[in-house]
Amino acid sequence: MCVFDPGLPVAVLVVLTATVGAAGPGGTCGRMLKTLVHGASVVAPMPPNITGQWVSSRCEVRPGPQFTARSYTFTENLDFHNYQFFYADQHCASPLYTVTSRGAIILRQVSWLTRGGTEADYWLEDVSVTSHSQEVASYLSARVNATCPGFIASDHQWHNDVPYEVLSRQADRDCAVGLDFVLHELQLLRVEQRQDSRDGHVTEELFLGDIHTDRTQRLLYRPTSYQPPLVNVQLSYSNCSVCKVVQDADDRRPPVLPTRGESSLHLDGEWVSMRCEVRPEALFLTRHLSFYPANRTWEGWYAHYSDPSCRHATFSIHASGSFTRGARSALVEGGTEYIFQVTHMRVTPEDSDTTSLLNVFHGQGCGDGGTWQIGLEQDVTSTNGCVALGIALPHIEYELFKMERDMQDRLLLYIGQRPSDGTSPKNPAQRPTSYQTPLLQCLPSVDRHTPDIRTNMNDVNISRRCTFNSALVFLSCVVLYGFR
């Protein structure tokens, strides 16, 4: 966690405009990345207008894992009526239960931590749960009674397809904790209006706050990043079959989403970000990854920015290493386990503030200290990473991957979500149970020469503890959440 020092000079937080060329190598994928991210027609109204109904456009995977779909409706006076549908499978075809919530949201100020977002407060009027099988009804009633003893009489049994109120403001009762239910995602939000360059169609997406990857921390966590966006039903694509199914559903008729054919996972080719990505603690970046299955190596280009539109570059990283494919995940249906090693790294500062801060580490383990210049890349492998960025080499991570196709039949690559607490998945127990924003395949195979990789399985530690009490304000808190 970063500790904000209110006495920090504002000038230290200002990041100067830099060129966009650091997003990765050129060629087809480099041009596609610039088109998708930097050339996209995106408007983010401030304050955001969230009036209307917003629904999931795909089956979502939450940490745990939990498979879910959402339907949220906000009135003009910002009352809400929301459904969260939970499932037993990765396709959201086998409903388990539905949580229905009603209340109100109050939009507050622009977020000081997550640029481009709006902070909000909310209160709940009532929450009810509807089970869709007798087995689930018995399980949930036992969980609720364990946290609210006596709430359910010993001679009473919940039934499936019947809503039971677990929170009521009028009755001054709150037993929703037994369901691990909170709506803290409403504390951070962003609306984006995006125009499709192909046909001019405008879609509107609602980004709500992220869910902590550790379920035990979920009740206390205040979001600093986002979940997959919800789509405004009035502006969704006509071919969004999932949107239409979720739109018409309720707690008595949970949506049964169409089953997707699984895409075979062949870790090959090049993949790029589809949008400016946001990670917890205000990290804005784009990714460009290449995989070389012949010798099981990979390389990636990560461009970091100071703004949610990825216009103002701060620094970029080129990392490379090797990977090993494991078994299909026994925990997360549809996922495949991998182990990744990071053995080489090069860093390029893209603005004057970052360059100055890198030069502070003269002789302290970050390339050739004191010689950093804007736009000039340095290899930091020989210094075992970069102290200024909190990165040590070599590094190993336990990963989770899956592939699927979107509405346009484009191939997407999902990579494990980074831990909310800033650590990295450096042992099997920390392997992700949910996914980041997907990458889009831009080339099906990589023809250029594969990188020269040194394989080293030694584990390392990456420190994410940082404070705003020194000159290393920016870099000490802008540390990678892993390398994918």
C-alpha cells in the first residue's frame, strides 16, 4: 500500500507529455496497438451519467473463483436495483443463486488516486438472496445463520426459487456478511463512450471498482481499479446475445448464457492490449506480448502512463524469459496453469521526472546509474533488475491462462489477475483465480528471431511497500504487478 504524504509538492506528481512510440516494437502489432489504444475515439464524461440499465456482456470470473453475470439499473435520482447472478460453471449456464440489492448511490469527487475515476458512497435499503436448487438453499441458509445466529429458526428451511431478505434498513438487520456480500464496487466508477472505427457505432460502458483477490479482505477493500465493464443496454451491439439474455433476467428467472465452444490454448503469436488498462493503485499501461513455443520463450513490452487514456508516457519495460506449460486448472474451470520466468529486462524512461528519479540511484542497482536519458534504453539485467522500480531478476511467477473468442470472432488471451495487495504469484498457492483485461491476437505466429534467453528458476522478492515521504514519489508506487 502507498501512504500519501499531504505535504508532497504537487510538481512531483506532474508527469510531462511524452511520445507514444515506447509501446513496443513496430510492425503490424505495434500499429494495431496504437490504433486500438491511442487512436480509439473514447470520451469519459465527468461527472459520469450512470442512469439506465447496465449488463454483463460475457460470463465474468471473480477471484475465488466465482462465475457471475450482473444487471444494474440506476434511476435519474441515483436509486439502484441490482442483480448479481452466480453460477457453477465458466459459461454461466448453471445458476446457483441470485443476490438482489436495492439502495442509492451518491457521486462524490474525482478520485485523487485513480485518475479518470469518480468516487462515490452508497447505502443499501435491502438485500435478498434466491437459491436455484434446494442444495444451494440449504448451504446458504447455514452460512447466513452462522454469522447471524437465530436469524433462521432451527425448524425452518429455505426453499429454492424463493427470495429471502438478509439485509433490511427498515428492520435494522444486516446478515448479508454470511454471503460475503458488499457493493464496494460502487465506490469507484467511470463511464466510457467508445465509437467503433469500423461502423461508427457508439457503445457506452460502465466500469465499477475491482474486487479484492483475497476474499477475506473483500469486506474492507476500497477499489483502486476496475472490473470488466458493464454495457448500456440501449447502446449495446445488436449481436451481443449475452447482453439481451441478462437484460431480461431477474431473481426468479436467472439468465442462462449460451455455451461457448472452448478455444484450444496454443501459446503462440503476438498479443496486444485492446484499451488503456488500469491496475490497482493507479497503474495505467499497455501490453504487447510475443510467445515462441518452439523453445518456450517469451518477451513483452509494457508501456506505463500517468493518465487513464494512456497518452502521457512515463517509462517502458522490455522483459523476456521462458515459460513452462502445466495442467488444466483443477480450481478454475477453463484455465490452464503456467510457470513463467523473467530473466532479462531493459528500461526506457519517457519523461524528465522518471529520468531524474532513475539517476538518483547512482551505483545502487539500476543499470548504469547517473547516465539515464529520456528515450534511451538501458539493460538492467546485469544489475539484477532495477531498485528504483522495485524489480529484482531473475523472477518466477505461477500463472493462469485461457483463450476465447469475442463477438467479432477475434481470439482473446486472458492472463491471471494480479494480486490486489501488490505481491506477485511466486508460489503455487498464490496462483490467480481470475483474469485481467484480455489481450487481442494481432499475429497468429511469430516469425522473427526468438530472443536469447537465460533460464534461471531462482525466486526473488519484489517489494511493493512504498511511501510518499522521499524524492522517489512516482517510481516507488508505480511498480509492476508482475510481468504479464
